[in-house]
Amino acid sequence: MSVRVRMAPSPTGYLHVGTARAALFNWLYARHHRGVFIVRIDDTDQERSTQEYEDEILASLRWLGLDWDEGAGVGGPHGSYRQSARYDRYRTAAIELVESGRAYYDERSAEELDELRKRAKSEGRHPGHYIRRPDVAADSGPIRLAIPQDERVVFDDVVRGTVSFEPQDLDDFVILRSDGSPTYHLASTVDDVDYEISHVARGEDLLPSTPKHIVLTRALGHDAPVYAHLPLLFGTDGRKLSKRHGATALNDYRSRGYLAEAVFNYLATLGWSPDADTTIFSRETAIEAFDLEDVNKAPAAFDPDKLAWMNGEYVRGLAPEDFNTAVRPHVETAMGRGLAEEEWRQFEQISSLVQERTKLFPEAGEQVVFLFSDIESYDENSWQKVMAKEGVAEILDEALRALSDLEAWTAAGLETALRSMIEKIGVGAGKALQPIRVAVTGSSVSPPLFESLAVLGRDRSLERIARAREELG
RNA sequence: GGUCCCGUCGUCCAGAGGCCUAGGACGCCGGCCUUUCAAGCCGGAAACGCCGGUUCGAAUCCGGUCGGGACUGCCA
């Protein structure tokens, strides 16, 4: 059987990391089996669907590297399409189901339906227990599918194994709204049939809907696809992933400078791994090793710390020029202005040192602003820890003396000069160098000192040391 | 309430009856390196929810129990 899978986001919000992860697994499965990956825009919720969200979701998918297949026979421009373009098809399908007796119009009011649900609940039954075809046929209102009550719905879920539902626990759900628009259940099922979807891998939240989709598919005269229900994503506190846990929109990670490769890798490790001890792996490795059967059943927690670590792994693996390109906008953001080419060349002199200690790009930007703008204020903790100590004034005086007539203002020259100063005054290297670092960079955390001084230049370096000396009184 | 799903270190993943005194990763703790911070290296603490059963032998199979989650809509 050839593999044809789809990703079906609703354009009612940004692409959630959980949805992205489901898309990723579908994509991996398709690529592993050299099958087809389709993106379907489930915009049957006309109230909340917007073009803006649709564009954003597609852009996020592209950024992650999840390309969908053109010419997949779905009629859309690029192997993606909108359900809103197919309303006639869904309506026709629903009406045919009514004509064949598989579905019916339901004129009952919301109040009547509520009564039936309440009654079922009070009897300890499934709420939909009594939502069945009324004795008197109607010819308007929403269309409901009549669930055959004579047999259980059983299916083999690729990740969960055999799952079964009793028909009395399935209500006759609405497939076509009274305004003629299809519900998600109808549109999704009809599309899976029409586009010959072989495997449906989606979030576990849809597991209770699956028996309905199977019954509907059969009513349409087809065999159901293979289902795989993926575990949901949670926060590290075990609660549902929400804004409290940080960004939940994939796009936020993109705009914060996370590398797509890192996000791809991290998302893939949530519920799956290529083997016992590989954590960092390429797309190719993932494609090679991936199988839906190996996906975990249990929900996974999204851990921002681990993602940050992984991003750092990828940042360090970047070619220097790629790192420079990626970090530049973040330096400029930290600066609050664009960088002149002259300044940029200065940065490039120490960029490899910055790259080594970068996990997240915004942090890297903040670490180098001292190169291009005056120190407006010293970092509070750094000052307390380093400057508010005995003998610091003397150390700065000595540094000024040692450096003011230094011939070779290079990292090597600076190191020689400062080390002989250290020997002369007889204090530890750390104790002597830290005050200089704070004076020059404003913080006790910075790129390596000698290189920083070299790039900053003689005048500004000496100026800053002198100014810090004055602050000390 | 009802239906369904899930349950290995704090977190992610490995483990498909003996290879498990449970392995790898993040995080955490300690050390080395070192001008800071990172990186790197070395070491450490840390888990099979619980109770029964099957078996010579169970993290792995079965039952129960407890806990968590999803769904329960003319949203998806």
C-alpha cells in the first residue's frame, strides 16, 4: 500500500508546537516510505478561520522544513488545499447519505437535545446515548449520521493497539450544519476518502472521534484508513501546554532565533527516538529510522531548557559565516539600531568566541553590545561581586599604567602586558582581570577579555577603565 | 457522571520474560580545565505508581487498584 498522509491544521490560530510535532511525524512517515505528504487547511469553522493564520501556519511548516508534495492530486496550488473550496462535495455527500438512509435531518431544538443529554447522564450513560433518529422524519435542520447500533467499532491503532467502542456510546453526530456547511467530521472523512489517505496520524485528542469517522467512512462505502493517535504535549509540570510554559506557537521560536534544525530535532525526540542513546540527529537519520509504530503512547512534556541546550548544540555546529548571518539581527536588536559595516567587521573579529558560548541568539546579542555602545550602567551583581572589593582601585590604576603605553594593542600583546602586571602586584589572575572586565564590558560575563580589549581598541578601553576607577572614588 | 487513553530518574528517550545491581540525554550537585561565562572532560544523586497473579525468573504478560489525561458542541 502506498503511503499517503496529511496534516490538517485549522487556520484559527498560530501553529502550535503540538500540531507541528504531529505534522513532523506525518512528514517523517511519508518521507521514510517515499509516500506523499499533503497539507490540508481545515477551515470549516468559518467564524474563526483567517487568511492570516493560514499564511502563518504554512510559513511555519516551511521553516521547519516540512515540505508538502506538489501534484499530489488534491487540486490545490502546491499540494495544499482548503476545505472551503469543496463545500459542494461535502453537501452532496451528506445528502446522499440521507437518501440512502444512513443519515437524517434533525429539527430538534438545542433545548430538546440538552434534555436528552441530561437524561442520559442522570442514568449514568454516555451523554449522546439518546441522540438518535426521531420517529418523525424531518426535511430541514442539520444532518446527523445514524450510528448503526448492532456492532462494536473496533480498530487497530498503530500506536495504541486495539481500541474499541460500543455503539451506544456514540451519538448520532452532526455532519452538515443547518446552514449547509460541513462539520469537521464530514469534511475530514470525505477528504481522506477522496484523496486516498492511507494513514491518519493525529493527536490523541481525536481518539474519541475516530469511531465516528470509521462509521462515516463505511457509510460512504469505503474502508477506513489506518489510524495512529499521537500522544499529546504537556508542560514540564504535567499540565496541558499553555502560555504559562513559554511560547506555544512555533513561530515564536522562529522569531526568537531558534534554528529550525534544532527545533525539528527536539520535536522529533518528543515521543520517539532513533535508538537507545542518540539525542542529536539529522533529518536524514530521522527519516531513515522513523516508524509510527515506535512512537510512545504516553504524553510528553515540552522542556524549553532542553530545547535551548539542543539549539546551542546546533549553533556551535554552524559554519562561522552562517553564525554571523544568523546572529547579526539579534545584535542589532540588542543595540536598538543597525550596525555600521565598520562595527560589523569588529564583531566578526570575535564572533567565533561568541559562537562558542551561544545557546540562544538574543543572549549572544546582549553579550556584545559593549563593543558598540558606551556602558550606561554596570550590571548590579557584577559590581557587587567584583568591584566593591578591597584593592580594586589599585588594580585598575596598575592596569591603566600597564596599558597606556602598550605598543602592540593585540590580544597577545595585551595578555603579555597584563600578565606581567599581575606578577608585579602579586594577585591572582582572576582577581586582577575581573575588575577590568567589568570596567570594560559592564558585566562579569563577557567574551574572553584580551580579545575583547583588542577589538574595543586602545582609546575606548582605557577610557572605560579610567571611568570605572573614578566611580570607585 | 459517562466513554476512551495513558503510567520507567524532576523532564525526554532506551528497555518488547533472563543481557537490568535498569542504559543515554537535559537539568541538578561535585571536581578538572580556566581571566569570567560558556564549551569540553571526569564523577555523583535520581525511576520501573501500588497490590496481587502467571513463571524457575517480570520494568517487560494478566487482573485489580490508585493517579493523570482526552473527549463528552450545528469547535476542530
